[in-house]
Amino acid sequence: MVLTRNRLDVLRTCVMSILGQRFQDMELVVLDDASDMDDTAATIAREFADSRIRAFRAKVPFGVAGGRNFLMEQSRGEILVSIDDDAVFVGDHALDEAWSAFERCTETAAVAFRVTNVVHGVRRLNVPFSRRALSRQPVLAVRPSRVAYYVGAGHAVRKRFIQAHGGYRGDMIFGAEELDLAYRIIQNGYCITYEPAIEVDHFPMPSVVGEACKRQSTELFYYMRNRAYLAYRYLPWRYAIPYLGIWTLRYALDSLRNNNLSDFIWGVVAPPRFLRGVEREVLDRAALTYLMKHGGRLWY
């Protein structure tokens, strides 16, 4: 599954890495999230002329969370592999490894890939471990293990779980929507598996969230608002209060550095309305134990 908007050139490279996989029993579902100048997904389908490609176009932008929901609804496979349009699979065995990871453990509802961000030639791991944990145990990056979350740029989920427990909250738009789903996976007694054999190189491009959704000019608003939602919905108050305090301070500093204090302020005042009607579904003891054991985010 690939969600794209105004990125035809990088999408070509992404699609090439997908169609070049050894695993052939698959479909490639591409959603053009209302690109401005062309029907990106349809253009890709015409250029590659591969019957495995199914192209869709949104008339109104969904955003990342809503776009992924649409892709999951349209996908006919049992395993839903997602990769960002500005990323590529390293090697031709990624889909084989993803299938095997789910086959090995029926409790696995999501698989986290080994994602490497590549910016100006500098490579930096973006995997579900803290920098502190990686510095203490570098082996974490190359060893399969259970983890508490996954990186959206490259991951897979079991469709059966989505059908039973729902996908993303679409109006989160962008930012921390993966944590929302990760919490629900763990709360329902499933696990997330990190599989380093599935490698993704991610070449982060400027965000198109603001221009697509016409709501706020940067991602900061959504990050701030969505963090408040996660804390309120899932975390016991002993974690929720410091969690909100730490993230609020971090985003405040970011807004001052980047001269976008207005988006930060809007993000601070938005949660009460966004949380209207949301019931708290506090993580139970088993879920909290899982998170603490596998590097989950409780305090920050």
C-alpha cells in the first residue's frame, strides 16, 4: 500500500522497489491523495502497465491516517504492507520476510521494519527503540524482537486485526496515528514484532500535510493535538500528566526555533474540542507491563 500526493518522481522509485520483490502473489494499491496537478496513481499505473497495480484518487484529501484507512479497506490481501512514497525496499526479499514474520507468530498484529532515514547522504536509523537503548545495546537494531510501536514509513499489519478492532482515527490527519493503533494492538492482547531483515531506506521529503488539509500550515499543530488525545484516551493519569508536560515543552521549544508559535498555540487549545465524546480506554495492567518491557512510551 502506498499513499502519495504531488510526488510522482519519487513514487516511481518506490513502485519499482515494490514490483521488484520476489514475492509475486501480491497487489499494489496506490492512493493519490488529491494531488494538485496530476492523477499521480493513474499515471504510475499507466507507466508500469502491471496488472498488480490498483490505482485510486481522492477528490478531497484524506490526510495520512484517513488515506491509510482507505488503502486498508481497498486491499484484498491478508497482510497489509505499507511503505511511504519517498521510501524504497532494500533488496528483493522484503515481502517474503513480512509474510514469514506473521506466519511465525499468530499473536503478531503488526511488523515494524528496519527503517533508515537518509538525509543529504547521512544515514540514521529510525527504529522502535530509544537512542539510549540503542547506545547501550546496539544488537537491538539487528535482532528480531517484540516492540511497543512501529515507524509508519515502513510497516505491515494483519488485516484480520483491522477488521476486528478498526484502523486509524481518520481525523488525526497526521502525527502519532501509529501509536494510536499500536496501543490498541497491545491492549487487545496482540504484539508488534520488529523484523530487521525487512529494510527500508526513507528519503524524507517536505511534508504535504498542511497544503493538503488546508487547516494548519505545519505538522506541529497535529502532533500537539494528537499527543493530548493519546494521553487522555490510553494513559493512566500518573503517566498522562508528565507525558503531556514533556511533549508540550518539547513542542514549545520547537515552535520557537522554527518561528511557528501560532501553530503550537492552536495545538494547545484544540484538544478539548477534539476529545469531545472520546471515552477513556486506559491501558490495562497487561498492556502496561508489555510497554514497560518492550520500550513503550509512557512518560514521554
